[in-house]
Amino acid sequence: DTAVSQTPKYLVTQMGNDKSIKCEQNLGHDTMYWYKQDSKKFLKIMFSYNNKELIINETVPNRFSPKSPDKAHLNLHINSLELGDSAVYFCASSLWTGRGKDEKLFFGSGTQLSVL
Amino acid sequence: AQKITQTQPGMFVQEKEAVTLDCTYDTSDPSYGLFWYKQPSSGEMIFLIYQGSYDQQNATEGRYSLNFQKARKSANLVISASQLGDSAMYFCAMSANTGNQFYFGTGTSLTVIP
């Protein structure tokens, strides 16, 4: 049973295409995230949803649109892909408990996006 | 604003030796959490250890310990008895009490030499 699962694992596409990455968690967490990891391994938060409500929206181009149909799912749709979008995208989830350690992030296995 | 700084882009350690990976943070929140994650070459993110801002004792998890110095705003990871499998990227992260937000440092690449 994978706790946070994201698909696909690899995504190779041409510039200008539209693509989606799906994420699902079965941990009962109330918060989900999208992170982008660039070629230098820097992890940058893109979006955060709490109970389907957007709570963090960092400076991300409008071409990126998250969608949370329910609190167990957070999908990422990218329009008009550009070369600079090539990166690893991680979905993650957490539970806000006020008990510190229990609030750690659980990560999906990542999606390697390559834009040609 | 929250900020995490890891000043060591790369570190080398001899197998079976101990190594310290540095992490400093900045926050105005009185309540926060500090985490360390490991990312091996396979790419997955693995949780290692957690330290709460109000915890009196340094956290330990097996060979991992966190040297927490609140006044200096540092949360260094100590790995004892390094193993070849410890070769990976290590990320320090902080969660703020103002919301479900996690901030990551730029990471340290650790190489364990046989």
C-alpha cells in the first residue's frame, strides 16, 4: 500500500503540450503539496491545499493549475509546457496535529518531467 | 519570513566515521519543527528525524541525532558510524506554526568513502 502515489513516474513531452500529473494519498492527511525539484536539487514549494482549499500559491506561472477534487487527491495540470519546466515534481502530504513529529511530510516517488 | 540555510554543498566522510551536516534557520514563529530528509540517488525522499522548537532534549533516531542549538538557530544532523548506503543528498526543513508550510534548505550531498 503506497502512502502517497503519483503518476506518471516519467513524462517526456514536446514544448507547447499540456500535461497532467496525478497524486493520491491514503493516509487520511488534510494537507497536500506540490514541490518542484530543479536540476540543482533545490526543492521549491509550488502549491499547498488544506481540505481542498488552496492555502499556498507561490510565484508559479499561471500555466500551472492545481486541482483538488477531494482531500485525498491533488492533481497538477501544466499548459503550454516550456523547456524550463523540466524538473522532478513531488507530491507530498501531511497532517496538522499540533504534535510536531506527526506532521512530517510524506512524499510521493516523484515525476520526472522532460520537455523537449 | 522563514529561511533554511545549508552551507555545505558537498561532504565526504570515511566509512564508520561520524559526520555532521550543518543547518541554520530563521523564523519569527515561537513554535516550529525541524526535519531532516534523505534523498538517495533513486530519488525518493526519506524522513530521518524531527526536532520540535520546545523539545528540551536533542532528538535521536538510531544512528541519526540532531544537535539542536536554539539560541544559535542551528539544527545540525549527526550521522554516526557512516555506511556506504548513507551516500545521498540530505535536506534540512522547517515547518512553521502559521500554517502547513514546509521550507527546505538547498541540501548537502554526502559521499561515504570505503
